[in-house]
Amino acid sequence: MGQARTPLHRLLLGLVAIHAVTPTQAARIRLDDADLARGQLIIRQRYHRRTVYLDPLTSELLTDWLRERQRTWLTSANPHLLVTSQKLCHILFPQVAALRGGC
């Protein structure tokens, strides 16, 4: 986790390394897919959904990212959990820019 310097990067690393979430799946996660109270995250796949049960580390990483997201983009209407400044307000491509190779 030493190379992952931001809450977003740490969360992505945790989702990929611990829960085998692919970058494409991570880009599709919506805010309402995260349920911290239950410790669950819904991963949307093409024809079904997978429930990821969060371990304490990933739950903490998700909480840290949600705080950062709220602090940084308080007024954003983007429904995706993972957003960057490149994709924050883009109507056609709202997923995470880093996961899609940038703009």
C-alpha cells in the first residue's frame, strides 16, 4: 500500500488485490452500491451482480475514500463511487478516468 498515495488509489488497490474486482467492474460501482453498515459492496457485471463482503481493511479504505470524495466533490451529481477530476462532470463518460485510460 506504500505506493498508493491517495485514498482513491488505496481503495482501488484493496478492491483489486483483496476482492479480485477488475478495473472495469470498479469503474461501474455506483455510490448506492456501497453499504458500509452491512459491510457490503455490489459489483455490477454484465448480466448479474456480485456482493463483496468487505473485510475491515477494505471497509476502512472505502470510508477514507468516501470522506475524500465528499470533501473534494461535495456538489457532484456523478453517481459513480470512483471519480476523478477528468470524469467528474462528463455526461457521456462518468466512470473513473484512470480505469479507462484517461480522457
